[in-house]
Amino acid sequence: MDYKNHIASILSSNVDISIDELEKLVEIPPKSDMGDYAFPCFSLAKSMRKAPQMIAQELKEKIKDNNFEKVEAFGPYLNFFVNKEILIKNTIEKILKEKDLYGSNNDGDGKNVIVEYCSANIAKPFHVGHLFTTMLGNSLYKLFNFHGYNAIGINHLGDWGTQFGKLIYAYNNWGDEKALEKEPIKEMLRVYVKFHDEAEKDPSLNDEGRRHFKLLEDGNEEEVKLWTRFRDLSLKEFDKLFKMLNVSFDSFAGESFYSDKMDAVIEEIDEKGLLTDSQGAKVVMLDEYNMPPCIIKKADGATIYATRDLAAAFYRKKTYDFYKNIYVVAKDQALHFNQVFKTIELMGHQWANDCTHVGFGLVRFADKKLSTRKGDVVFLEDLLNEAVAKTLEIINEKNPELENKEEVAKKVGIGAIVFTYLKNNRERDIVFNWDEMLSFEGETGPYVQYTYARGRSILRKVGEGLDENIDYSKLNSKEEFELVKELGNLENVINFALDKLQPCMVTRYCIDVAKAFNKFYNAHNIANSESEEIKNARINLVKATLQVLKNGLSLIGLEVVEKM
Ligand code: ARG
């Protein structure tokens, strides 16, 4: 039950304010002896021409609702104490009935939402920043689907542009066929880095790069063949990572996909009188909006990144008629997206307002910014493997007898990294620290997963309990009530996360549930409960908690483990 909404609807029959507005006014008091919810009557004083204290008194007399065990007037506040027994029964029964669907709803029925994430560059290593967009986007994708939207996951691959002319030239001159077969990305990176080194000595190589890209754009057989091979090999490598991370996409339409769709957009920009010449290049002037011009065509006639993004946005609108078009891309590209969205708006398309850039911060180890150009880079596969190996060490120490250790280490180790990414406001930078993120205590993935496994182990010991005839009035301790209250919040938390486009709200929620569960578990012995009835009620509380943890973790891209 959504108590805030319920309180608003009770009040609305007594006062002259809409339910929506009332709902926004309902507060959660700082101390539990002031009730579970409070309504401040100040805002009614004017329209009712009475002191808020009096209004609180009067309303208190009028409210009769057995969802509350009492309603008190406390100065200008109306304090609501929920009927714990009803709350506990309803919440646990709902969770156990809805199972994997608990927390979901149909808010987004009939709405298409595009979530663009990952968008890695082919022929280059997938780096820690790409893992950030991949996991953020994966979570948003799942959250939207969970609330009834039809999410479309697009991996807008960086697979077009002059750099592929350079790569083709480099590979033709310095490439090693065997190495390409064996470790494609490393080999492509090697020749690409060599190209840059050589071009520093001999800048004419850059012209060679441009020439080969032009040949590729014109569909010249040799270039197309090589480029296709680079792309296929890259995707095969990426796919290994996607499998490890358990993420998927509905479309891989990347930059190359739009190579033949740009002319139409450029024409429209021109028709609308927005195209300006600037030192040979074609641009859309945006100085009125305090932005540098959006470059549409370079002086040599080549189209660029922004043009491809414009073409992509138009294609998406036409193909999916999106309700929202979300780009999960590093924060430092904010200007680029603002330019693109503004250009679409100036072209007269209202739907520019439905396009959103979801930015995120930097990822660092110690104090180094990671870049691929100089070959100074952390390979993601190595990072994931390291997390798994380190987790395996910890398991070997803590629980050497555990079956299928490797599988558990994979889920927990990779989960720990994913959890670290999604734990804080996405705009914040992340500094990786192994000890911190792999710790079984503190606010970590392993902590939440361990809590789940602990719950499973309790159930293995005490049995699965009963499905019916549970007397929930037996759950009358503070810890039990606090835990149930937390369990009741999942759907609301997802609403917030979707509204703010912040999966961290779900991650933090998982931590809160785990904490509340551990408090309950430390205070009450389930196996030796005071009576069989209490035991059965507690068993269901454990089952409900585990279900909520499973649902929450899955929405941020983690899988639970039975034992660890
Ligand atoms: N490929 C780019 C990169 O790795 C990100 C692409 C972002 N998406 C977009 N529609 N521009 O930096």
C-alpha cells in the first residue's frame, strides 16, 4: 500500500486541495514516536482561515481508518501511526505472491524508451568508462521494462570516422595476420598506436588516413572488406564481455549505420536556413545559446560525429516514435549533446525535448585518467578476471569447502565491480579500490550478496515454513517492523530512480534492506523462536526479504548466489 497516497486521499475528502498536491506534502517524521507519516497543516491555514493547530485537531477527529492504529494531532502536525499488523501482513503476502514481479507496475504501458548505452569504439579496448555506461544503461533498461515501458537497448558503436582510414593504412603496412586472429583488439590497438607515433614524425600519413577513409565511405571493396573484418572481430571480443556481464542489446546500429542517412538531415538543416559557412566548413551557429557552433560538415567535406548523431536521432524518432531517447554517455560529452539537441529544436522538432543525456563521472585507479591512444590502458577483461581471482581467494579463506567456487566467485567478483559503479550518484567520479569493493562488510556488492546467501542458509536449516495461516501479528518487534517497512518501498524507489535516471537509488535500497535484515537477524533467533507460530511468521519474513533482494539486485545487473 502506498501510504502517502492513501493519506492524501483521506484528507482530500475534508479539505479543498487535490490528492496530488496533498501527497507531496506528506512527510516522514524524523523520529518514530512521531508516527510513520506526518501531515503539516500550515498549508491549509490560509484556505481554511484557521490556525494550523486547530486544523490538525479537527482533522484528527474526522479520520477513521483501520490502516492506522492511531492518528494524533501534535501542534500543527497530524501524525499517522500505521497499523503495523495490517502493514506487515499485506506487505509480506504481496511479495510472496508477486515474486519476481514484486516492485513492478504498468506505468509505462505503450511507451517506447530508447536507452543508448555502451557505445564502445570498435578496434579499441573496451575501457572502464565503457563499463560505466554499459552497467548504468543496462540497469535503466531493466528498470524501464520493469515498470511497463518498452525499452529498446541500442549500442551505438563507434565504428565510423577517419580513424578507420588510419587503421586500414596502419594494418596494411604493419599488421600481423596471426596476431590479429589471436588477439584482435590488441593487434588493432598496436598498429593504431604505431600509426600515431609514425605520423608525429611524418604528418603526411594523416592524409593517407583520410584518403583510406574516403575510399571506405565510397564503398571501395578492399577497404570495406578490411573494415568489416575489424568490426566483426571487435564485436566477437565485446560479446565475451557482454556474456560475462550478462548484458544484451536490441540493436547494434552504430555510427556506420548512419553513413547513408546524413544527407537527408543536412538537406533539412539547409532548407530551414540554419546552415552557415565557416572557414569552408558547414555549421549551425549556436552563439545565441552560449554554445560553439555545431559542426555539420568539415572543410574537406567529411561528415563528423555530430552529423551522425543527428541522423541517428531522426532515425530513432521515425523507427521507434520514442517517448524518451536516452544517451548514457560520459559527462564530458554534455556540450556535444546540448549542441545536437539544440540543433534539432531549431529545426522545429518538439521531440528534441524528449532527448536526454545521462552523464556520468570519471573512473580512476589511483590518480591516472585512462586513455587508449598511448596504449596506456586497463583492459576490461583483465579487470574482471582480477576481480574474480581476488574473490576466489577470499572464498578459499572463508569457506574452502564451498561447492562451485568458480561460479560463485564470478557472480560475486564481477558483481562487486558493477555494484561499485552503481552505488553513488552517477555524476560522481569513481576511484577503484579493491579492498573496499570486495569487502564482505560495509556498503558493497559482496555484503548484500552475503546477506542473501545467509538468508538462504537459514531457510535450509529451519525449512521453508508454511504458505498459509500465518499469524503476522506475532511479528511485533521494532526490527521486524522496520524491515517490513523497508521491503514495502521497492516500487517507490524504482519510481524515483526512473524519474532521476539514477540506478544508485536501487543500489542504496538493496544496502538498506540488507542492513535492516541483519539487524533483525542479529536480534532474533529464528530457529529457536519463542513459538512455532512466531517461527513461521519469521520464515516468511526471511523469504520475502530474499525475494526483494533478488529483485533489487537483478535490476542493477547482479545475480544472487545460494551459498558463499
Ligand atoms: N563511441 C563514443 C565513445 O566511446 C561514445 C558514443 C556516444 N553516443 C553517441 N550517440 N554519441 O566515446
